[in-house]
Amino acid sequence: MAINLLITNDDGIYAEGIQLLSQVLFESGRYNLTVVAPDHERSAVGHAITMHRPLRVEQAHFLHNPALIGWAVNGTPSDCVKLAVEALLEEKPGLIISGINRGSNLGTDVLYSGTVSAAVEGVILGIPSVAVSLTGGGKSEDFISAAEFVRDFIPHLINEKLPAGTLLNINVPAGCSVKKEARITRLGTRRYRNSFDRRTNPRGLIYYWLAGELIEGEEEEDSDVQAVREGYISITPVHFNLTNDAIIPELKKMVARMGLGGR
């Protein structure tokens, strides 16, 4: 039986990554595809959702295969997942794939990433979800290679079943057709030297444009950042429970000392 897949991204429905991923999965004949993605790029919007204006949905056709039809939404990646699962689809998909993103989503970048947030929305809705990104450029053949990895990885993922509330964040180095090996990793650290370029518009009003550059630093051997540096596909299990359980006992004692109970 074919698996029902929901495909989304944050680069927009006409981006090469989602177009080629959908094409490779369609040609495999193993999956029933539904593609619901933003109508234009929505990178770095995090887990934003749209509440104060209506969402519009329009049909979108695929450049590589006119037989494939998707849905373009004037909202965020998380909007696309919510709308697809709760309004557009007759039944929940068996798996959500967000990507293939142009550029990496490593370490603390996942907190900003629309690609990863779409997958987080999937697991919130109780659906196994995967975020996929291509690091270091992005030629068509690199996207195809990454899509082929995803195609072959899906059956194993379905069989093994992810724990509830956990998604997989996958980063595929460009040129991985030479070295198709993967590492199971932890989230590393991504630090940036940010700067705000102060400008003046034609009406004399001041505005700021965020710029900056990545600061390369040492990483643990088992981090996603280090794995990609060494040319490996990085597969990181991520869950959205941000509670720091380790400090709860000490916080209870502190609150008790304040006379506030501390339960």
C-alpha cells in the first residue's frame, strides 16, 4: 500500500528543492503525494502562524512534471501544515517531509528555521515528520541526490516509527553522491557576528537591515555541525519539549524557601 505523504517547505512551492523532491518521490511510485507550501519564500520565520488575516490557497503546478499539482498558501510553513492536515486533506498523512531547504539547518538554527518548524507542527499534530536541508550551495544534481536519499530512507523510517513528539532533522552535504554515509548526531552550536546596516529610504525615513556572518568554532565530534563539515549526512532527533528537568528539584527548593510551597 502506498504511503500518504505531505510535502512542505519554507523556500516556497516553486523552489527547486521541493520541486525535485516531489518529482523523485512521484517517480518512485511508492507514495501518494500532497504538496502544500508557501506561495513565496518564508525562510527564518520560525513557528509563526497567521491569525489576523485570511489564508488563501491556490493550485500550483510543477515545472518538471505537469501531472503533479500542489497547493500554494499565502502563509507560513506552520500554516501550511495546519491547513493541510485540518482542512485540505481527507485523512492525516502517514509522514510529513519539510524541504528540501536550500542551505543548512544546523545547531541552534533550528529555532529560527521555518523548515524545521513545519516538521515540529507535524509532530504536534501527532504525525511523524522530517526536516531535510541541503548544505553548501545547491546544484540540481545535489538536490536530486538528497531527494534520492530521502526516498530510500522513508520506508525504514516508517517501519521503525519515531517516538511521539520527536522529528528528524536531516542535513545533506552538497556532493553527497560521492560519500553517502550518515551519522546520528546532536544539535551543535551556530553563532553569528550580527550587524545592522543603518539606511535611509527615499522619503528620509531610517530603517535597519540585518546582516552578519557565521563564526566558525570548535564542535563536539557527535554534533550535526561537525558531521556536515566532514562530509557526512547528519540525522538529528529533535523534540519540542524545552523543559529543563534537571533543575526542577532545585527550583522547588528555592520556591519552598520563599514560602511559596514549591510543589
